[in-house]
Amino acid sequence: MTVHQPYAQFQEVIAPAAAPLRRNRGERVFDIHPAVHLMLVGTYFSFAGILCTAFMGRDLIVPAAIVAIGIASLFLTPGLWARVAPDDGLRKQSWSEFLHEGVECITGRLTAGQALAQIMVLPGLMVCLAMVFAIVKATL
């Protein structure tokens, strides 16, 4: 059964959070550290590389090249787009600062581990799936 809850009861729950602390540091265009961007590129190329290694044949050279070009364009386009945006002239967060401070997002502050977990879970699962497919192929 459902029970009606008055809207006033949820006012304090849905009240906007306090404004995030602004540090004397510039923001990146996509709010993602370039090292994390490179991690994503690496996992997607690992996924494609594992599958190409397991299933490659003479007839799959062109499709493998198309996949590689597609993955490269998937990550090069946002990287080039980020270079088009004007620089605010402020120092950006370094990797050690990212690991120490984490990131501020719309739902609150995340540690670096939490942010990396949210970003890297799907690509990591894709690499694991490719490894499972390669193992199954090798055992047949």
C-alpha cells in the first residue's frame, strides 16, 4: 500500500545544498582530468585489442581498422573540442591534488576513488567481458 506524504515533509530533504567551495583554480571543459581521459582511451582500446587478438582473421582486418578509427574519433573529438574553449588563465587541478581532494559534483563531493569507480566501472567490465570471450574462444 502507498501512503500519501505531504510535500512539506520533503522540503528539507530536497532543499538545495550549500554552494560548493570555489578554489583559486580553473575548471576543465568536461571536468575530467586528462589522466582519467587517457585511462578511458586505454580501456576501450584494450577491449578492442583483446577481441581482435582472439578473433582476428584475414577477413576482419578492415572491420578492426574501422573499430580502431571509431574508438579514436570517440575520444579525439572531445579532446579537440576542449582545446577550442578559451582558457580561463587559472591553474588546473593536478593529479596529486585530484587524488588528495577528489572532485565536487552536483550530488556532492566525491573522493578520487569514488569518482574513478563511477567512471571506470563500465569500461572495466567491458575489458573483463572481452577476456571472457577470448578465454571461451581459446577453449573451443
